[in-house]
Amino acid sequence: MANIAVVGAQWGDEGKGKLVDFLAKDADVIARYQGGNNAGHTVVVGEEKYVLHLIPSGILYPGKKCVIGNGVVLSPGVLFDEIDHLRQRGIYVGDNLAISDRAHVIMPYHLLMESSDENIRGSKKIGTTGRGIGPAYVDKVGRSGIRVGDLLIPKVFGEKLDFNLNEKARILNKSEDWVESTRAAIIKEYQEYANRIEPFVTDTSVLLDKAMKAGQNILFESAQGTLLDVDLGTYPYCTSSNPTAGGICTGLGVGPTAVDKVIGVMKAYITRVGEGPFPTKLPPDMDERIRQKGEEFGATTGRPRQCGWFDAVAARYAVRVNGFTGIALTKLDILDEINPIKLCVEYRYNGKRLTEFPGQVHVLENCEPVYESMDGWLADTSKLKNYEDLPENARKYVERISQLVETKIELVAVGPARDRILVID
């Protein structure tokens, strides 16, 4: 196994956690490079279902090193809830987890800032998860953020906290009493977090460098998806970090030559949560049919996902900006009872053909999908274990997607369990 990146190719929720879990058996280190607890990676092992928000999916394998990189924004309370929950279920979490001292910390005032911002936006709201992710990244870029390493030095933490509370009080129109009471509560709460987090904290860039020099295999794990990238996604309806493959280097402190393969994860259809344009969104009846069959509800928020036909224009864009060397196509089985099945092959905008994904959101909002129709297979694929056993029309569908996105599909998932990932030779 080489050093492999697993990157979402759509608007998130593609099944990245499942794929990381599948590949982790052959990896030595699994490293998460961006996002926060707005992620929800669902993994099914036997009869057990795990939903992970911060800790890499490889934690479910004994003997694997899991890394939370500097590009992640970390909510300590969520982290320790996750650790405690895993331990209660018999999963070891100890020296197999490393957290970057450079990772930024989500503070209670970040949640207040996010709620205030969404209220101000009104009908133009982003539709965030409300976890404080965006404001934490704002403070990071604004050079006023608090990092994990700061938690371990009380004087430094106190000084940075004072600066931030006074700034946030001004923005949120809060009183001096609010500043004082909030400061006291945070100092007490976060000192407890500091004591618990210290054993995990290290320079993870050094850790990864040593692992690579020792010939170990590294699996890079993203959260969210390409179309939610703050630079390359449907801005402003996006996340606040870089889920694309380029985020690996800055989010973990490794060079580009560290990445040998980039696997893009795509659903056999497409979904999105929150606000923003969605060209291939299904009509209400079909939307609900796919949602119920695919259990398309957010693993983090429980919000229903909007469902749409596979969008090859968006998928080709994801291939280009990430440099995918292969694709994992998930949830093929959800289309087992659908006939016909449509594929978006291009857009129409102002009466003209559009074959490239537009960079301006107002253009995408006014694009009409141009569909190609294929015969469905109307057979249960959820129990199959070999790609060759798929019905002919299912294989034709997979092969057509591969042609449209000009990239080989290497893996096809037909169910949530580990043994329902079919390898294409």
C-alpha cells in the first residue's frame, strides 16, 4: 500500500468514513487534515455502527496510529465525548491517538458568533451545522485563534482568551459582566480539558515525517467534500476549510510528494445538506424515495439531505482539482429499484452548452441539467461480494460514470458493511 488520500468528490456525505475503514487495515497511520465536528463518518463493523466526528475512522482497528492534524478545528468537549463513547464500547483510545499542538480550538463564543451570523444573513444564510466551525477558522485566519498548545500554558491561554472575549463582546453587544462570567466558566472548563488532552498532544508533522521515513503507510482522511471547499466549492455555500487534496499538505505539515494516490469518493447519485444551488435535485416524490432508501439524514445534525441524479459535470471538476487516481462509487444498491436512471452529462446556461463546472454561484443557480437516461437493473445488489456478479445494467451504469469522469472506478459499495465493497480488477 502507498500513501493514499481519501477525498470527498461531491457535497460531502459520500461515504468517506466507510472507505477509510476499509483501507485502514493496510495502513499504519490514519491522519485527518481539516474540518471539525461538523463531519460525521459512519462505519458499520458487523452488527455495530459507529459515527465518528473528529477521531479518524482507523481508530476501530487495533494497532493503528490516528492523527488529528493542525488543519482541524477541535471542540474539546466533543473530542472527549467521542473518546469516552468509544472506550465504553471496548475500543482502545490512548497512545494510538495524536493531536497536533497547532490545531485550533473551538470556543463557546464561536457558537454564539455562528448563530448571530446566520441570523444576520436571513434568507441568504449558509445553512451551517451550528458547531462553531466557521468562526473558529475566522479567528485562525485573523490570527487571534487559540491553539491546542496554548491550552497547556495557562498564562498564554488566559491572555488570548481575554483578547477574544473583549472582541466578541463588542461584536455581540455583550456587557462586561458577560465577559467576566464567561471568562470564569471557560477557564474552569478548559483547564479540565487541558489536563485530559495533554497526553495526546504532539508535533504531528514530525510524527508523520518519521512514519514516512520508516516506510510506514499513511492514509489521509478528509471531511466534507470538494464542492464544499472554501476556495473551490460553491462559495459562499461551503465549509470554511479545504477538503480537497491540496489541503493535505497545509493541514498536516507534509509535502506534496507524500501523497502517492488520491481516491475520490462519489455516491452513485448525489446529495447536499444546507443552502446553495443544486442543479440535479430530484422532484419531491423521487427525492423522498431515495432519501428513505439511502437513509439520507445527516450523521452530525440529523437534517434530511436533498437528493439528486449523478452530476458528471461536478464529478469531472472534482477529478480535475484533486487529481484523482481512482474513484470509489458508493451506495449503488440504493438505485436497485429505480428505472430509468438519469445521469447529468452537461448543463444549459442562457441557452448555451456548459461542460465545465462554473466558478460563480449565480451561474450555477441558473444552470439546467442535460440528462442521459439509462435502464435500471431492478435487482437486489446489497448481498453481492464480487463486482462481476452485479447485474449487467448496473455494470453498464458504473462504466458509463467512469467514461464521463474520465477516471477508473476501482471500488463499488453496495451496502454499509466492510464486506460490501467490491473491488474492480
